[in-house]
Amino acid sequence: MVVCGALVAPPTSDIYTPQDLAGRRVGLDYGNGTAYAGFQMLEGAVPRDAVVTVPAATPPNERFTALMRGDFEATVFQEPYITVAEKAGCRLVSVTFFHGTWVASPDVNPDAYGALLRGIKRAVALINADKRRYMTYFHRDFPGCPEVQSLTPDDFNVGRIQLKEPTPIPEADARWAWEWMASWGLIDGTFDVTTQIDRKIEARAHEVAR
Amino acid sequence: MALTMAIERVMAFNGLDVLVAKDEGFFAEEGLDLTIAGPVTDALAPLDQRTATNPATTQGRRQARGEAAMYQA
């Protein structure tokens, strides 16, 4: 699945562009894809030494409360909290998309992995035929959050819900991601495709999934 | 014989396809008995002690314990 991440400022903010965030506190849930998307959106707009981040809670409902309380001047959300924030009058100042990546144990059964991929491919086709029908799935993840429960399928911008069939990760993409993380000091060592990707298992799984 | 697999929790934002496939019975039809684990409830480092280079995340914890074969990062 392709994940959408949006850099969001609260309604009363004077921030209108990602450039406006130079030297301003951005709350990130370090260690998650959302935070890495935040770094990438920020570094595309301001010099790295002007990127200022602070730790923010991983649950987006807690991060939303912190944003509205003024704990930081912007943060990054995925759905459904992008839609929640928009309904609350927040401003999207940058939007990006990134691949969710399946990480497998070394001893994963490639046939089970292939069956997983086959099921996912069928679901991708089903959802893409009528995305709005499946927006209620976002409700399930936040049963105690009225700001999510009050969303209707029509509230969502389905252009932010992007699904594609899973494919093997290209070595160049994996290398770029590793080297980008290393450039921020988020990971140690040099990229070695042979220790990161078992192409034999991956190839068998994707062959089964055809 | 059915294949079995457990994966870490997915949510709609990163696993809508998995959740729909499970509900529609696609995995069962493909011969896979898939278990989607619940959230990890381990205590994480306090918020003010987290940094970009010392983050706190539950991603991969069940896999590391041998409780799940795959997770979405």
C-alpha cells in the first residue's frame, strides 16, 4: 500500500508553506514512516540545519491533541487524521506519498508469503474499483475517538488513498532509503543488498503470487 | 494443508488492502490461514527521552520475538 503523509499546521498558525517551518518546532513520532516522511518534506523546503523537530506521540489522536494545544507548530499525519485535521480547520502545507514495505523474518515460508500477496492483489483491485466504500475501515482503528467516528466516506479525499499491487523492492530504491537514513544518522553501516533482501525468498513469493 | 502465517498489526492507513482481503475471505481462498496480531502493549521510553536517533516504536517487536513472520514498515 502507498501511504500518504501530510505536514499539517493548526488553524490559527502563520505557517502556509513548508518553507515557513524553518527553525520552527515540528512534532514527529520518531522511528515511524510518518516521521521519515516529515524529515523528507522539511529537507525539501529548508536547509537541514533549519529543520527543528521534537518528539511527538505515535498515536495520531494524541498527536492531534498536542498540535491543537500548541505543543509544536506542525506535525505529520496519515489518514484518517489528515481528514480530521482538515475538518478542524488545519492547513496542509506539504503532502507526500511513500511505500509501505513488508519486512519478513529470514525463515518466512515463501509459499505463505506468496498467498498473502495473492490475497492483497485481489483486495487492491476490489478497493480501487470503489475506494469510498472502504473508508469506514478507518473508523475501526480509532473506536474511542469521536473526531474519527464522525467522519463520513464523503469527507475523505480518495486521491490520498493509493493502493497498488506489491512488487519486489528495486535495489536502487532500497539503497537510496538506506543512504538517506544514514545521512541523518538514523542508521549505521553501509548498505549491503545481500544482507537486506533475500531475493530467493522474494522471487519465490512473487512467483507464487502471479 | 492450509498455510499459516501471523503478521504484526496493520491499520487502514498502511494495510487497508490486508484488512479487506481478510474480511473478504481472500486469504482463506488462497489457502492461507492468516492471523493479524493485536497492538503491542509494551511500555515505551517516555516521550521526552525519545530522539530521532533513539526512537521508540513497536514495529518489528512481535517479529523479533518470533510471534509474527512479517510486518509492514
